[in-house]
Amino acid sequence: MFDHLVESGSHSEDLKRKGSFLAGFTILYLVLMFTGLIAGILMAPAYIDQQTLELTALIAPVPVAAVKTEVKQEAKPEKTELSKNVDVREQLIAAVDRADLVPKEISAKASDIPPVRKGVVTMIGSGNSNAVNPIAPGAGTGNIISAPTRVETNDEPPPPAPTPKPTPRAPISGGVLNGKAVRLVTPPYPAIARSAHAAGAVQVQALIDENGNVVSAHAVSGHPLLQAAAVAAARASKFTPTKLSGQPVKVNGVIIYNFVAQ
């Protein structure tokens, strides 16, 4: 049974061989790792350049100090009464040290009215009082002012409105005006008409104004040699003014002159 047994030799060579293989593999692994690390470092900048990087900067807002706005209210002027700031006297009585005020009357009896104070404004009034807050315009003598004068106005009614002038009216027709004449001038008989034996009635159209004066006249019928004398006589005549509703009006009528052959 033991004839077929193989006697094993020393394992040192096998271990040595395995150790060499393991050492070689370890060195190769380390070299590969080192090479990969170096390659990664070299490839990193190129990879970073290909990337799109955005840089966002967050800046904190600058704190702004709150400005307080103060609204200044203008001080309203206080109403001051003149009578409280000045002395009031019924009559200006000079003090013993006032030579600029001469009393109206000289009496041995002392006056009940206090004298004018020095350096205080004084006004004439219905009583005698001293100012609460006296006005002192300056050192020296006090100023004297008069009391306000009351202006009385008479409430008179307004004057009546002027009467409008009457509107001029158109002349009215007066027909034959011979009967309304105050002075009817008789025309002279022209010599040329007498020699021609011209005769008959001449009608003159006349316009009479509000006062009865003839303002225009012209012949409308009659012998031509007699018309000029008739028109001249009509212009020199005077007539009674004509009124309509109490208002004088112009009259347009006819004046008839009869010429008899001589």
C-alpha cells in the first residue's frame, strides 16, 4: 500500500514562486492606481473648463438709517388786544418829568387821571387803565397814539336810475298840414310865372320834426315855375308839434299853396 505513495518534496520553491507572483501583482496594482491618480489629476482642469459655472454672489442690503421727518408747525400768532398792551387815559396828563406834554388847564387841584408813564405807549380812551404787557418802543419818552376813529356812514338810498331816452319812432302821416301851421309863410308870385300866366295849386311834401320845424320839403305837383317859391315858403313855416301817447313824433304831410294868375 505504501509503495504507491509519492514523497512530497520541500514546499519552499512553491511558496517562493507564489510569493513572487503575489509581489509582482501587488506592484502592478499599485502602478495602475498611481497611473490612474495622475491621469485623473491631469484630466481635472479640462473637465472643469468644459463645465458652465455660475457664480452667484449674495450681497446683503446696506442698512439705511431711518430718517425721522419732523414737521414743524408754524406758530400761530397770538391775537393781542391793543388795549391790553397800551395805557389808556381819558386825558393826557403830563408827569412832573415830562416837559413835552403841556396840560390844557392849570389847576391847583390834583387830577384824578394818572399821568402818562414814561416808556409806555398811551392811547386816549374812555377810561384809565395800565397795560398788562406794556409796549416799550425804546428808552426815553412814551409814544402817544389816538384812539381809533369810528367812521359813521349814512345808508343813503342809491340814486334813481336815469330815465331811458325814448326810442325814436318813424314819422306818422299827417295828411294836409295847412291847418296845423303856427306860421304859414305865403310864397311870393314869381315874375317869370306872372309873365307866363302860370297859376294853380302846388303840393309840397314836408317832414316836420318833434319841435314843429320843417326839416325837408320838395314839390310833388304843380306848375314848374311855381314849385321853387312854394318849397321855399314851406321851409320857412312853423307847425304845432304832434304827440303820440304823450311822446312828440315826426309828421310827414302835404302843404298846399294856391297861386292865382294876375
